[in-house]
Amino acid sequence: MSKFLRWLPTLLWATMIFLLSSMSWPPSPGPQFRLKDKVGHCMLYAGLGYLVARSVRRAHNLSLPKTVALAILIASAYGVSDEFHQQFVPHRSCDLFDWVADTLGGIAGSTAFYAYETAKTNRRVA
């Protein structure tokens, strides 16, 4: 399978984030609560962190710790670019705390990938 196809789910997820960030009033389903936007950022970037780790691991065959570290850096850097982009969208702003939520989500998703890969490896050994 080509490297591009291994990165395709990640690229589609990043595109979805970009499109949501391009909306002046992105959809916000469900009940409203304090810090809901931060939770949303964290969840979106957890998905990104997981997918980046998966793509890095499958396309570039790095060690698991290097994969996770690189995935966190990529997700966090994408969060920075996303926040920068939002300052040009009407009714949106560049927010440091949104980036922190993005980075925490990237860490959570990458860590979930680490746990999944570790468990998969342990099942094969047992």
C-alpha cells in the first residue's frame, strides 16, 4: 500500500478540522456547558493524534515511542496553524487555550494509539 493511502484518513480528518475552523459559527450539537468548545477541540485533536500516530507507524515504521512523540508534535503544530487560520475567519479568534486543548487532545489520541499497539503486541506474544 502506498504511503499516501496510509496518510489518507489523517488528511481527511485534518481537512474536516480545517473546514470546521473556516466556519464563523461551526455546529455545536448537544447541550451547552462551560468549556464545551475546549472539550470539542480536545476530542477533534484526539482523533487527529491517533490517526497521525497510525499513519506515521504504518508509513514510516518508526519505533513506537518515536511515533507517539512525532504524532504529538504534528498534532500540536496543526493546532497552532489552525488557531492562526481562525484569526482570519469572521467571529473566530486565535486562542491560546484552544491550542492547549488541541495539544492535550493530540497527546490523548497518540497515547491511545500507543496503548492499542502495546496491547496488540502483547496479545501476539502470549
